[in-house]
Amino acid sequence: MMWFKGQKLTETRKAIVLNDLIDAGSPGVDFFILILFSGAIATFGLIADLSVVTIGAQLIDPLMSPILGLAVASVSGLQRMFKRSLIAIIKGAMVAVGLSTLISFFAYRLPFSILALIPHEVLSRTTATPLDLGIAIVGGAAAAYALAHPRLNAALPGVAIATALMPPLCTIGFGVAFQSTFIILGGLLQFFTNFVAITFSAIITFVLMGFGPSKVKRNKDLSRSVLVSALMVLIIAIPLAILAWNTISAARLNNLASSVILDNLPASAQPQLVDLVINSSGDEKDFTATLRMVRELTPSEAYLVHDALADQLGNPITLKIVTLPMQIIE
């Protein structure tokens, strides 16, 4: 980090950054108006399944300022600013979740609604991964650095898009409206991942740029801030790593089972795998394969597939094969 020494700010610039964050991160009327605008756009984008609209909500997202304010207050030992920023984040998140709950509830229950399925944009924000953690860490550092250098302010909208804060909150509201624990916990994990990672990397970046408390308390306060934020990153990284491993394991099992099923079906049936659902109960796994074929399977052909799959996995399984008739006209 020797190259970063030349990036330390003057005392005047530090004061300007602190004042800007105090103003932008205060939970005033303007802050909550922007929360309402951003939350409404994000929710409609999630419901309409339009990624372009959710990106627009991220550009407005006012939560980045209090998060950066929380980081710089942790570094500088400004307790009043820390409390104000934390209150702004909590209240802003509550308003966003409440608004999203109301919009989602009425959008899916009013007579004119034609929506039936959970949108992909919602589901995509219920599966946080270690990659999301890495993106948020880099994005938080970029946001802190760009904020401290006025000539780089044009980079902040791009950072806001990369480190999504409002869409995960609105996903939580969607889950509340549908009483779905899976969606609520998924959205909460993604928001908390981004929040913790942005705060941690912003703290490190502000320290490297010369922010800090008085000389008497410098070492103690800085080490405490960095330690707490690093611990939070570690805590959030553990479930993300577990989820990522489970996802990889499930994908490997799906690919293996698909290959075994197709390899052991008769070529004369011209099978095409449409869907494969795998459920686990202890050591036993239950497979439901949906296939398109030009003819029906005989019981012996179905048993052959079952035995081949059980031998490959080395565990007891149950296999259900659903066939869809297919006609090929040349």
C-alpha cells in the first residue's frame, strides 16, 4: 500500500468530505423522499421483472451516503455522526421494506393483476454468494475513494449499480407480502452482505487516505473499528461460503444425474430431458425426471435407468420418470 501514501487528503478536504457526509447521511425529509422514490422504482422493477428499472433505482439509492458516513465516523471517532448515520440506515431500510410490502401486496391481489409467478428479478436477489461479497468490498472502496476526490464523483453512479442496496430491501418487502421466509431471508442476507462489505472496505480506504481520530486515541480506535468490521465480514462470509458450496454440489449432482439418465435411455426413444427435480431425505435422494420421447418406455427400460443412477451415486434412490409425447416430422 506504499502507493496509497500519496493519496492522503489535506485537512481541508477531509473537513469537506465529513460535512458532505453529515448532510447527505442525515435522516431528513429529503432523505426519506429519495428512499420512497428509489424503493418504489425498485419494487416496480422487481414485480415487472425488468432489470433496467431496478438499475434506475440503484442510481437514486440514498443509502450509500449514510453507510459511508458510518464508515468515516467509525474511523474518526465521531460518535454523533455514527449514531445519526446508523439511524438513517435503519429508518431508511424500514421505510423501503414497508413500501415494498404495500406495493407487492396490492400488485398481486387487486382484480386487474395478471401476475402469477415470482419474478426472476426477485429470485435472483435471494441467493447471495462470495462473489457478491467481493463485489461489495471493491465497490465500497471505490465509493469512498471517489467521494473523497471531487474529480471522480462521476464514478459514484457506477458504484451504486454494482453494490445494490435498495433491490434486496425491496425483495424483503416482497417476501413479507407473500409471507415467504425463503425470500425474506434471502433478501436480508444479500442486503446485509453488501452493507457489511461496503462498510468494511470504506473504513480501510478512509484510513489509507488519512482519516482518523485524535493522535491520543488513534491506534486504539482504528484497530477497534477495523477489527469489528473485519469480524462482521468474516461472519457473513461463512454462510455465503456454505451456500456457494451447496449450490456447486447441487449443480454437480444435477449434471451427473442428467448424464446418467440420458446415457441409459434407449436411443430409439430419442429422449430429451426437460426438467430434473432432486429432493433429499437423509441419505436417500428422490429424482423426478421429465422427458420428451417419441415413444413410451417399457418397465424394464425404466428400471435400467434407476439401477444405473443408484450404482453411480452409491446410495438408495427413488426415480420417477414423467414422459411427454413428442412427434418428429421431417
